[in-house]
Amino acid sequence: MYIPKLFLELADEAQPDKPTEFSQSRRIEPSKYLHGIGIAKMSIPDTYQDSSVLAANAIYELIERNHIAPSDIARIDIATETGVDESKPVAAYVHGMLEQKFGKGSFKKTSGVEYKFACVSTADALESSLDWAWAGRSNGRCSIVCSVDIAKYPLNTPGEPTQGAGAVALLVKEHPRLIAFDPIIGSYMQDEDDFWRPLFSTTAIVHGKHSEKCYLKAMEGAVDDWAEQATASGLIRRRPGESLIDEFGPMSFHVPYPKMAEKGFAYLLRHFWRGLARWDEIVKEIGSEPKPSGFAKNEELEKAESEYMKHFMDTSRFQAEYQDKVAEGLAHARESGNSYSASEKSNLSKLLEAKAMKNSDLAGRRGGSGNYGSGSKAKVSSWIIQEDWKTVAKKFGHTEKLQHRKSISLAEYEALHEGGTLPEARKFVSEPENEFVMIDVTSQGYRHYKFAD
């Protein structure tokens, strides 16, 4: 994981009603950030950080921690919607930065490419690396998939509090120590106008309510596709009275904001619990689901559905499943905000680390990942937790990275957001240390980087 060292506080978790500089300036109760969308802090890149820098730092740490020689890496692929050039991929810039540390030409036999499909591109990049390994082409070498993004919306807009940034690098090889993927991936895709960023804009455009519907619809479709394949292949065999979700331990989802991931999990439980005895108990507790035939207007149906979802999410049965399988991972998004393509795997990292620190017995359990990208596409994959998983997860340092960051002022945040002058005409907010940084962008738009000791 690489998490920017700067954050802007939206709400004080210890005192949710205490005004923050940001909440006062936006004239919104801070508790609405914390309880409404589930975010307390946003990770903010410094002046010397772009998506290439974030990716290079995550990958460099991964290589060093796992003692990998450059000659053992066959490919380094980047998933991002925050590209720095319309032609040259982030992967090429990262390649150049890594050779500053490992020597010129050290990665000349390592391939690389950039994947883009909003926030789902990590699943696409990972699927490609898995296919490459499953096809027997690795020949003892490994690949690295890095998802990286800087989520950015215009100031004073509804999407602004969900911003964030970060990168997560994944080591893909035969005989993994952490998780081993099942050879089945569920997909769903449909052309939608829920979110996009025009070529002329540095910030995204989002149709919030429509995007939420697209997220839920696509995720349900991808899960159904996975379930159909898994059942047909014999990967899963459900007994009478069981739910598909019963097959899973830890689960992670794309997290535009934590409450959306919680709602997505609730949506899947409702989908797979219908017709089971446990759903009859839910109905006895909170009543039957709203039916379209009972409402004259669609707006009335949507309001009733929203209220029903809240009641379902308050039930003890839902909360038990949510706390056991999903909740601990969402601490990352609460502390860091949305990081687009890096969102799901960032939260999976936090989830596995939390479980490892509690010494949970998860070896051999099946877990699941749900990725969504606006535009719109969802991909669902499953994996088996390996025997040595705790040894790996305990070394992530994820919680420590979240704790060792610097809080910035509203003025600093807005200057960084708009590319303006920092207070006191400083060049950066935090002194770079032992990390890659961007040193300049030429008049022709070419970027130069170095490693700051």
C-alpha cells in the first residue's frame, strides 16, 4: 500500500458533532460525513505526487519487502483512470523510476501496460495476469498489478467529500502465500452515463443517484454470472437452506464511500436470502419488501425501498454478517476516502490485516471481491485464503501508514486541489523522504521524476 502522507479532516471520529474547518466552510454538519457517507478523512497528494509517483512507491515497497529481483518480474501493469498522458502509460514512467533504484536496463525484459475502465480496471488487469499465469507462461517469473488513482471532484460539489488517493500493488505468482484465485470471474457490463471525466476536465462528473443504481444492478449481475459458472463447474455445491453468501468468509467491494459498500452487501444478502427460512424471519421482523404494484409513482417506490433497506441493515442478522465479513476493511475508506481503481484492494488489504492481527482462523476459507466501474461494468472474483496468509498480512503496515500522516488546513487543501500557491509560498506541504517524487513537467508536458532520500 502507498497512502499519501497528507489528509484533510471532514469529521472528528471521537466527537462527530464537533465542527471541522471543512464542515464549517461547506456549511454541513460533520456527522453527515461520518455517519451519512462513512468518511472522516480524505487522503490528499502533495505537490510532488501524481498517479505515477503513488504507483512507483507502492511497487518499490512490494519489490523490496518480497526480495524480488527485477529479472524475476515479467510484467508490471497499471490500472488507473488518473493517467498522466494520453499516449505514454503510467507503467512506462514507473519503469523509469524503478530503474533509478535498480540500475539502467534492469527492467528491460519487463513488459507493462495501462488499463482503464473507471474503478473496475484493477479487476481487468488482475484477470489478465491470472490468465497469463494459468496459461503456463510465467516460467517461474511473477507479475505485478498496481491500481492507483487520485479521486477528484470540483470544490463545493456533492462529490467533494468522497475524494481520496492511493495505490496498492499486488504480487501475482504461482503458489501464492496470501490468497489463490478461483478460475471463475463473473461479469456484467452496460453502457451508462453515471460517471465520466471528459478529456478537457481534471475533475469527474457524476450522476450520484443514478450511479448508485448502476452499482447495485451491475454488482448483482456479476455475482449472478459468477454463481452460474461456479455452480455449473461444481466449484460450489449449496445444500438446502443455504445462501451463496454462506460460502464466503471475508468479502470486499468497490468503495466510493463506505455506506455504499455496506448497502451493496445488504443488497446481495437480500438477493440471496429470498426464499430461505432466514428471510421469513426478516419479514416477520421488518415486514415485506416494497412492491412496484403498490405505488403510483416511481419516486414513492424508491423512497419506500430506501426506508426498507435502512430497516434491513439495522437487523441483528444483517449486522452479524456485515461485521464478520466486510466492516473491518472499510476502516481504510473511512480514514482515506475513495481511491477509484485502488479502492477495493485497499479495503481488502485493511480487512486481511485486521483479521490477521486478531489471529482469525481463515486458512482454507473462500473470500470474494466485487469491483464496479462506472460506465458501467462489474466483475466478481473469489479466492481461497492460504495457510501462510497471516504472516503476509501482518507485514502490510496498513494501519501504521494511516496513523502516520499529517493533517492539513483548508487553505492548503484548496491550493493543492486547484494547483494554486501554497500558504507562505511553500513548494510542498510535507518534506519527501525515501520516496519517488515528481520534479518537473516540461513545457511539452513531459514528466521527470527522482527518488528523494
